[in-house]
Amino acid sequence: MDFAAFLQPEIKTYIDQLSAHDDPVLAEMEAVAAERNFPIIGPVVGRFLYQTTLIRKATRIFELGSGYGYSTLWFAKAVQRLGGGEVFHTDGDRKNSEQARSYLSRAGVVDLVRFRVGDAIEALHQTPGLFDLIYMDIDKHQYPDAFPVIREKLPAGGVLIVDNMLWFGRVVDKNDTSASTEGIRRFTRALWADPEFFTTLVPLRDGFIISVRV
């Protein structure tokens, strides 16, 4: 199922037009994603990440899964506007990490980013301190395993954002019992059942949740 299947084509075009930007580095990253069929959040969700960072005044952010740094750049631009802080980029592929470093350097925000190569959940566990905002976009079967570590690292008032929560509609397909789909379902049940988190599912693109620890 295409992302656009959740919206009328005219509405999708309207939202895309409102989300247009003139950032040359982001534009190049979007073009590379289209050429390589590499999954990125796109400018619609990117604006949401940027805005949420400003609203929360989040200056310490951890990304579980960063690819070549598209979402990292949105976060880092917001942190820069807030006056500085730290954004942690994680990816299991060193080439993605190196490419992200290049893009973020050209965008003038690389000094705000800390790079971790390897397992994202373990990197979060090993990184000292708490975070204002945690963003997750790793392999979907890992979502349930990440939640206990996220709980350790997110204080009251902290924000959690998780991508691909509709999983192209597979979450409601009773015949889909794949590890990825079941991982999203298990994580969803655990998060909604946790009284310390207030969570909303936003049906933009492939669906993402925003949750605040209360």
C-alpha cells in the first residue's frame, strides 16, 4: 500500500505544497532517497519533528535509526535555533553514518551531532544521561525490545516519536503475522497500556505516534 492511499490525491498534493522548503541539502537528500528508493520521513514529517523540538525546547535528542541523516538534519536545525544542544545519530551501516556526517557538515549543524555506529538500542542504553526527545525508526521487529530502554532514558515531560506505526496498512491485516508487523502490534499494545505515557497516533504518511511521559 502506498503512503498516498491514506489520502485523496488532491489532499496529499495540498499538504506537500504546504511542506515545501528551500533547503538545498534537504532537497539533495530527498533526491537521493527517490533515486535509491531509500526510506526517509520526507518534509511533511520533517516539519513535524522540527516543530515538536521547538515546542518541547528539546536540546538533547536521541535517534534510534537515522539512515544517512535526513531526520537528523531536521532535528539539528531545530536544536540550532534553540541555541545548541546534542542530537545523537545512530545507524548500523558506517557508510550511512559517513554520508550523514557529510550532509550535516554542509548544512552547518555537524557540531551538534554525535555519531554512533552499531545497534541503536544498545547505543541508547550505553549513552549516559536522559533525553528530552527520543525518535525511533529501526527494524520494526525491534520495537518491543527498545521500549524498556526508552523508559530508562525518557524522563517525565520527555517526548517519544515513532515512525511506521501503520506499516502500509499491515497492522490491520489479520493474515499478516510477520515479525515486523507483530513487532509494531506488540509495541503499540505495550505503549498504550503504560499509564506513564500519553500517546496519539498521527495518520500522516505511514503513521507515527507522538507520546509524552507524564
